[in-house]
Amino acid sequence: MEAKQDKKISVDSTISLKGLVKAIFNDTIHIQIGGKIITLPTSELQLEK
């Protein structure tokens, strides 16, 4: 029998993904993770100090 796993995702949680920054344009960053390239607007990034 398989154990039941709780699969909750909380809002405003921090997720860290390692990827390669492929390009940076005026207000977007293109990051390759695996075989996919995702685009992130810089306005949504929170830089840690």
C-alpha cells in the first residue's frame, strides 16, 4: 500500500531553480531550464541581498 502524500502548494512560496540565463532584454530575462526556455519579467523578480 502506498502512503498518502500531502501535495499542498502555498502561495508566495519561494522556489529555487537552477538554469542558464540565455538572454536579457529590456525588461525580460530568458532562462533555459532543461530543454525549455522560460521568460521572466524583471518586475516579478525579487533580488536577495
